[in-house]
Amino acid sequence: MDRLREKTIQIGKQGIRLERFGLQRWMELEKLSEAVYEAAGVGNPHDTAEAIYRYLTAASGLSHEYLSDLSWMDVAMLFAEIENLNACRSDLPILRVALKKQEKAPWDYPQREWYSMANMLAAAYGWTLDIIAELDVDDAFPLVQEILTDEQLRREWEWQTTEISYPYNKATKTQEFRPLPRPEWMIPPAPKIKNVKWRKEWMPVGNVVDLSGMLDAKQKLN
Amino acid sequence: MPNKSSISPLGMEDALRLCGEISPFVEESYDELSVDFIKKIVDKMREVDVDVYLRCIQIMTSKTDEELMKLQSLDILEIFIDGLRTNQILSLYKFGRGLRYVS
């Protein structure tokens, strides 16, 4: 895949070199980007501006003093350029699933997401941390999806060889196979409901009388 | 009196503050190339909340209430228009929306 690895943009008379980061720094930057959108969502101008400066300092090495002297247009341009340069271009099912906010595990620690991903890639391919840290995200995420797919399919195979995958159904008096649930990103999207054309003359006419008895039951309850 | 030269583009924090104040009066359909949209903003402010007008000018000029009260209303309007143009208010609004800072 042909990717733009770096770019120089002009702020006033100064040329600022921006780069596309490898997986480890990309994940750090993503955390800072989340902090920007979180602060903006709260609507606090001071916290939002500070979060943007922290993001830009991490991505470009420019100091807080320098950034706070720039006009908002220059800061916004830098922010947009860095986000664009570091955008993940892989359209993967695993990235399309909205992540639910999970409670932090007791064994959680800063940078756990990076180490968790590095652990997965190292175990699968035998790469060292240095190599994984420099992987492009457009390569890293498809590989992680492949690892998770392999793992799920292996678990499904193991599951169907066990007895608990065939629970006894009292109604049919047989054992029926119950598949291992798949993660959300592996489930095909539900088909769209087709629009059915309904003719005007098919609509009911006259008074509508409830014959179901539900209305009487409700009145009795009240 | 703050003249044209005294209005310079805002830093990020003040720009976001301005964006928060002015966003209820801005629509994305406004045309940045014409200044007609500024009249629409002022008209809406007049209907809804007049104080926003002064608060926006204070953000753009760092002038106090007293300093602004000494000015003619036409001069204040000129500062307001110049401030919005200098700060590319429609781009600022779009930036604020992109960040989900304003809705």
C-alpha cells in the first residue's frame, strides 16, 4: 500500500515536518486525540485547547509556548494535517464495531493496550517489540484481526468437540447443537427490511373496535 | 478605540470560547465569501440574546464593558464584523463542530 510517510507544512516562515507514526507512537497519539474529543464534548475551551496542544506537542515536538502563540487557524491546520497523515485507512470489521466502555480490570496499567497488542503480534509472528512498535497501523490492524479470527475459529472447533455444545432440549427430547457465540465484528450485518408498497384502498375504514379484550383487561387492572 | 489593526486572529482557547458563544447563531449554509451572513448573525442575536454580541466583542478585543461603552454603536459593529472576518468565523464554527465542541 502506498502511504504518505511524512509531510512538511509551512506555519509563517517555519517549515514543520510531520510524520506518520508506527504502531506504538500511533497508539499514544490516539489516546491524546481521544482526550481532545472528550474535552471538546464537555465544552470546556481551556481543557480542549490544552488537550490539542498536548496532542500537537507529542506529534510534532513543538513546545506549548510556541503553539499557544499561534492563531487558532494555524493550530487547527496542524491538528488536521497530523490527524490526516496518521489516519487508519483499513476498513476492517473489527474497527467498525463501536467499542463499549468497559470497566478497568484490576490488572490494568498505563499503555496496557499497546502491550496487549504487542503480546498478540509477538506470540503469532515471533517479532520483537522494536519491529512491532514500527509497524504501520494499516498493517497491524488487519494482522490483529487475522489473529483473532484464527483464535475464534480454533475455539469454535474445540467447542463443538465438547459435550456442553450439545445441550439437551426437554421439549424435543434431543441434544441440539448450540454454536459458540461469535464476537460482534464477526456477525454479518442484519439484512435491511424491504419497503413493502401498501395500497391506499387496503387501509381499514370506519371505526376501529378493539376485539382483543386487552382494553377490558387494562381497565380492570386500573 | 480599537481599530482594524487591533484585531488579530485569536489563539485556540479564545477561539473556542468565541465559537461556543456564537454557534447558536451560525448556520453551516452561510456563505463565507459574502458578509451578508454577519447581518443574519447580528439579527438573530438581537432577537435571542443581546449580551452575546458584547461578549463576542470582548473575546475578540479583550476590552472591558466600560471601554466598549465609550464607543459609538457603529464602531462596535465595525469591530464585530472585522473580528468575525479576521477569525474566519464559519471555518471556526466548522472546526468546533468537527471536534463536537458545539452541536
